[in-house]
Amino acid sequence: MAVILDGKALANKMQEDLANEVTEWKNKGYRIPTLVVILIGEDSASKVYVKNKEKSAQKIGFNSIVRRLDDSIKEEELLLIIESYNQDDSVDGILVQLPLPKHIDEEKVLLAIDPRKDVDGFHPLNVGKLFVGDPDMHPCTPYGIITLLKEHQIDLVGKKVVIIGRSNIVGKPLMHMMLNEDATVTIAHSKTKNLKDETLTADVLVAAIGQAEFITSDYVKEGAVVVDVGMNRNSEGKLVGDVDYQDVLPKVSAITPVPGGVGPMTITMLMEQTMNQGRKHCGE
């Protein structure tokens, strides 16, 4: 019987613990952590993501600031707004919701955020520190995956991990985090030849390719752990992952569901990193 890696349950537990900690801070008279999220334009998916982040921050008890800006804003204006939050000692975390309008340079924006407040973990300095094994901040989705696996006592030491997907948001940072856990890691992608030969060697298979139900049971080794990062709509409009869940389920030892697996953990790790910055400022 496969273990269901329930990210929703763990995320709820972690957020409850954070909320209790914030309550204790209030009782002690400490400054409450503040998270600033900057949303530019009217992208529907971005608006949903930001609303979910705002909801979690408010549930925990953070000071939640959502700065909504018109998509006509000039790059220089946006950079000045970010710098104002960099200089504000009451702000612990800054997140600029991606994607950005085409006239704004994403790299410049990420570089503009103070690395100490980069709770999304995308600043090149934080990426570099992760690369050398001395991270301050982690990209939230990989961080959530590692946390979920540890919660279920899935030992990564010496295990063969195959990650399908090489994005800067998931695949590449997760590779380094897995290496830091002493796993042996292979990155596969759209140009990989004989993909099935690679995935069938995996003790832990991570699917992050953005193709609905692409991974079927013939891609998965008996007894493997499968982590599904995908969020897609199938032909019937149902939310599904990159893994054909029902087909793969009888073959695996553990698996994340979609929805309710990796997704809730991503927002929770954003909150955890915001709280961690607050801890540094209040000396906890």
C-alpha cells in the first residue's frame, strides 16, 4: 500500500505552528513579521497565487502587504518601490510575483531585492549559496519537496533521484538540495534520449515537466517514491499532475497527490522563510 505524501495536511500543521509562534510574539511585545508581495498587472493565475499567499499570511498573523501595480508601470518606478521595502526595517520578506510585463527585465527585478529579504529564494546570491551547499534562502517548491519527504522519513542518502525538468524554479535548485542530502541526482529534460531508461533507475522520481499525466507506470520502478510537481488541466478540465496517478499508484511506495501534494507546501515554505527572517530580527 503506497504512502500518500499529504502536503495539505503538513502545510496546515506547519501554518498552525507558525500562527501559535506569532501569537506568542504578540504576547511578548515583539514586532510581527511583515511580508510584502508585489503584483503587477491583471494576469489571472498570478492574482490567484497572490490571493492564496495573502490568505496564508493573514491566517498565520503576519502583517501582509499586497502592492498591486498597473502593468504600465515603468521599470525604474518598480525598482524604486522595491528599494523602499529593502530599506524598511519592518519588512522581513519581499516577493515580486512572476511573470512580469514584457517591458520589465525580470533579472533586474530579482537582483534588486535585498537577498536577506528574498523569501522566494531566486536572488542570484541565494542561488549561489545553495550551489555551494551553504544556503540562506531556498526556492520554495524544492524546499517544500524536501520538507515533505523528511516529514515522512524518506531517507535520501545514497538514493538515485531522477528529476524531469530543468527550470530555475524547480529542477535546478532541487538538484542541489538533493545533493546536499547526499542523494545521487540525474536531471532529465525534453532533449533527454531514452527517458524511460533514466526514470526506471530512480528510487525517487520527481516530475516537473508541465505535461498532463505524462508519467505512466511503465516509467516508474517498482517501489519508487514519486513526487509530482505538475499542475495541469486534462481534456475534461480536471486538475491533474504530470503523473498518471491512478496508473502509477499500485507500483510505488509513496506518492504526492495533485492537488494537495507539493502545491500547499510551496506557500508554506514561503511563510516559513518569512518567519525565519523575523526570528533573526527579534533575536529568537
